[in-house]
Amino acid sequence: MRTITAKFVAAVALLTFSFSLFAADPKVRMEQVTAKITSEILNNKDRIKADSEFAKTLIKDHLLPEVDTNYMTKRILGKTYWTQASEAQRNTFTNEFIGLLLNSYAKGMASYSGQKISYADTAYSKSGKTANVRSTIETDESPILIDYRLKVQPDQSWLITDVIIEGVSMAKSYASQYRDQIKAIGLEETLKKLSEENARAAEATKITDA
């Protein structure tokens, strides 16, 4: 349950980037919009619980535009496999990976019940081109620490490149999983398995009367 809560609240916090962070301190902007997004979720709990497509739409509309998905998928595959992959295979992996994230977080949204989210001051790299924002999620058990890694874009907005939940990097975890799989069965077979996994996840998020 603690792991599920951590992953879900990470997704909630990611939604705070629905307002572009143009030349702003990521911490300040996150604080400003967290209140708005969490309020929207709390006000729509019944709908989110009953309609997985509505939950996916919230994530798709507010989260994905603020995540550097191309950077993340390229990092997950690694330079060797990314270079070896055709453009079609790269697009397939990116699309299926995004779909898997949507399905993974869709049902979890209803579990948010107003946990307090606070942010530490933004830590910038020496160049100022990358940053880290640490959030603390208050739970009934012990606090959950989540770090967000960001990279500044040419238009001065910030995009998320990784989420680190209590020291575990999402990007590194997926990289280990998929690179091992590609090494064992090849890229094309891995893409097929990812597609099947995504289809199962999508099916699992459907709301039924059963």
C-alpha cells in the first residue's frame, strides 16, 4: 500500500506542472498549482473512481505535456538500443510506454485523500540547466520523499526527466527492466510484450459492474 501511495502521489505532484514553468522557480510553481490540482482531484473523486478514462484524460492533458517523454524513453532504451532501433520502433516504444504509465496511474487517482505535500527549495546544477525539487508526502505511516529531476528547455520552461521515489529512480528501474528484456529476446519481441502488457493494463482499468 505504501508503494502504491508513493507512486500515485508522485503522479499527483507531476500534475502540478500543468502550468508551464517559464523562467520560474520550479518549487514556487509547484506549490502554487498543487493546491489547484489536488482540489480538482478531491472534487472529482467519485467520477475518477467510476471513470478510468476521465482519470487518464487528466493525466494526459496535464501531466504528459510537462514530461520529456522522448528524453525518458531514449534514456530507458540506452544509447545502443536507441541507435539500433528504427524510427518506427522508437515511436512504438514511446507510445506504448506512455500508454502503460496512463493505465498504471488511472485507478490510483481515487486513493488521494488530501495528504499534505510540501517542497524543499529547488537545487540547481552549476550550469543552472538541470534542477531537483524534493517533495515530502505526509502519510499515516512515515513521510514519503520524492525527488523530481528537471531540465530547462530552449523556451526556458522546465520538463521532468525522472522521478525518484525514496531513492529509487523510475527511469533507471525501467531501463534495467527493458534493457535486460531486449538483451534476452530482442527489441521487436520486447515491443510485442510491452504492447500486450499495456493492453492488459488498459483492460484492468475498465469499470464494470462485476
